[in-house]
Amino acid sequence: MAAIRPAAAPSALLGPPSCTLQVLLSLLLLSVAGLASAQAGPPLITNDPDTPGDGHWEINLAVTGQRDSGDWNLGAPDLDINYGLGERLQLSMHLAWAQLGEAGEAWRSGASPVEFAVRWRIIDEATHGVSVAIQPHWATSFSPAAERKELAPAGDEFSLPVQVSRHLGKSVAGIEVGRNILQDAPDEWQAGVFWSRECARRLQCLAELNTVWAPGDGPDTIAGLGLRRELGEHAVLLGSLGRRLAAGPSSGGTVFYLGLQLLR
């Protein structure tokens, strides 16, 4: 369950975005007829300490992105693959087809950086009253063409977040704080808080506040709401909508996530 945050410089489709979203939604509703155990993660940016369980898969296929002043910045498709290695470990890989549509210019597309991560839940709520995990990430670009199009950074990125969550009655609340070490840019801090609750049968409501800041830049803060709708034993429909609130290098605009989670 990698953090899915719209990039500062990527992502869009070869066709009109509205048509792409309609096609994706139609495919999701046609492809599938208890909710996933995850508390945060997709469709949110903020992650939680949960893991899929030994030998289990969690695969998230989505369209993600940002709409700002007539420009589209999308990841379509966006693929997030997670595998449980034991009850406390999770191996992850995240990649997307980055696409950018700017007003008056032709669409650009290319491969986004590929992110590899390992989550280790070091404390369980059942025994300690709170769940805590660390999840080091490494992201690198394998596409010189995408770098030339400014759809992917040339330098690597390493992140080390700490994730904490706890049940509060029928709700779950949590926080994630991490340091992003960038090869060709100033390092960043990222922090997020989330809340989730089952708001109807087979429907989970979500909310979050997530921010990134670097020396010399204002904070880039996103407030978002999301839903998870159980479609069956092995499929969950995911969606979220957020708004950038604070001044920063990517201020303004609406961010979104629409996807399908497959569990096995």
C-alpha cells in the first residue's frame, strides 16, 4: 500500500481525461459483481501499518491525478502491488504511466519512476494497544525518455516513513511521518493523518490531511475524503477526492483517485 500522491510534474492520458475516467469506471462496474482490512493507503495518500497477511496479495489498479487551471496531471494506469511475507512484512512495487496535458500543448506521456518498498510492522495493536510500522521506499526512473519529457526525475528518491494507527471505538485513526531524501533536489518531510469508519454496510468512509514541505518552499497540503465499497470477497471499489489547501510548488487544484482493489 504505497503512498499515492500526485507528482509535481507528471501524468496524463493519450485521450481526453473525461472519456478515460468513464471507461475505467465502466470496466470496474462490469468486472466484479467484508471490506479490505486496510485502514488507510489507497485511495488515500497517507498509509497505515496494516499488511495483507502471509501469502496474500493486494493489487490496486487505478487512475490518479490532479486537475489545475485547465491542466491535467494523471497516472493512468496506476498499479500498486503488495504481497504479505509473514504476518508482519509486506513487499510492494508501485508504478504508473505518467501523462501530462497542459493547456495549448500536446499531451506528453511516459513511464513514471518505479517505487519499491518493504513494510515491517514492529508493534501490534492486539498486544500493545497501538500498531506501528516502518516502510522504507526507494524510487528510481528506468525511462530516459520520460526524464527528457520532464515526466520523471533523473535522480532517485529514498523515503523512510513511520506509520501508527489505533482503533477508537468503531473508527480507526492514524498518522504517518517520514523523510524523503532526493538525489537531485532538496530533501522533504511528509506527514499525514487519517480517519476511517464503516459508515454503511460494506461501505467505509475515509478522511485525511497530508502535507509535504521542503526548505525554502511553502507546505503542499492536501485535504481529502474517500470511500471503499466492497464488491465481493476479493474486490473493493476505491475512490477519493481532495483539494490542495496551502501555498507551495504545486498549490491549488483538485486531486483524485479512482480504482479497484483485488485481494487474493
